[in-house]
Amino acid sequence: MDDRKRARIAEEQRLLAERRQKAIVSLAHCLGRSDVMRLHHDALIHEMLETGEEFTNAKKLRFAAYVCYWFAGLATVVERYQQLVKAGTLAPSDELNALISTDFLDILKPFRNAVAHCSDHDDDRVLELMNNPNTIPDRGTAIAAAFKIYFESHSTRPIYGAA
């Protein structure tokens, strides 16, 4: 192999590494936005359990907003991750693939579409996710945790730690 070919290969490897790092950072930022809603959801649940207060209409609205935007955001991260894996930009993860099952996607994607396109509040696509014990909140939390581990193990720089 001559020096020009080695240089071209090295440049392509460098560009792939840059694309991979940019994709990981972008996904991590999107997951962070989703996680803000998850953390608000968790705090509201803990508040309700600790105080024993009634679930008022205002708290119901907050709960619905947190769940809707948490899972809609998570759906976009999952979809983009799958696109990047299919394109070869990111390596697949057995742990993520196990958590992101076809059954889960069959509920999550229509839910995201219903939320993003401002459907009726009683849209079956929203209610199906809300009524499915395999999605709220443990599955979403597990997927977020798996993504964080994936980002840390595949990133060339810290994503969540101190810079």
C-alpha cells in the first residue's frame, strides 16, 4: 500500500470518528432534554407520595406534560440512534436493542406522533402508552440509563462527567 492510499484511509477513519463523536454528542443533548421531563415527572410523583396531597387538575396537567414530552423526546433519540446504527455511523448496542423491542416501538412511535402533532387528549395512541405497565416509567428510565452508558463507552470525550 502506498503512502497516498494510507493517507486517504487515515483521513476517512478520522472523518468517521468525527461523525461518530458528533452523533453521540447530539444524541446525548437530545436525551438530556428528554431526561429533564423524566426528572420533573419523578419529582412530582415523589412529592405526591410524600405529602399525600390529592392529584389536582393542575398536577394532572403537569404529570401529562412531563410524560408526554419525556417519551416524545425519548422516541426521537431512539429513532435517530437506529438511523445512525443502520448508516454505520454508530455501533449497535445489544443492551439498547433488547430494551428497544418492536413491541415498545409499536407503542412509542405512534405516541410520539400523537404528542408532536397535537392530537386529541384522549387519542388512543397516547392512552396506549399511558396504560401500558411496560412503558411507564421503568422502561423509559432503563433506556435512558443504557444510552448514557453507551455514550460514555463510545465517546472520545466525557459526555456527562466533568469536562
